[in-house]
Amino acid sequence: MKKTVVSERKVPSLPTDHPYMNGAWRPNLQEVVATRLEVIGQIPKDLEGVYLRNTENPVYGSLGKYHPFDGDGMVHMVRFHAGKAEYR
């Protein structure tokens, strides 16, 4: 896998005692382009298109009590082309 960090930002301190601020839900502060992803099995060569996923990404503190549906978000993209996949 080739991974390129497009941008990275420093943000103010966020609360760490909330379950949606830890583990898999912790804020992602990098914009990443990953090409030549390792594939287990095969991606059909005629599969063309993108898979988009919109999730929360709380990079700034909340104005009140934090809820994962409020505030900042992030769109993930996996592109399928010619039997290969890339992530942005």
C-alpha cells in the first residue's frame, strides 16, 4: 500500500472521557490518499465505481454535550477500477 498524507492539522484538546472520542471513533486529523491497497482475494475487473461513507469526525470541541450526529463530519471514499482499490 502506498499512503500519502495530504494534510494534517492540530486541533484544540477534545474530551477523552466520551466513548465516541476513543478507539475507532477517535478524531482523524489527517487527510489520507492510499493507493495500491492490498486485496485479499480478487476485485472483479468489471467492478467500476466508488463506495462513499459519511461519518462523524469530531475535530473541534462541541458547544454543549457531545453527540456523534452533531458537528464535524468526514466522507470516506473507496474507488474500484480495473481490479484495484484506492482510499481517500
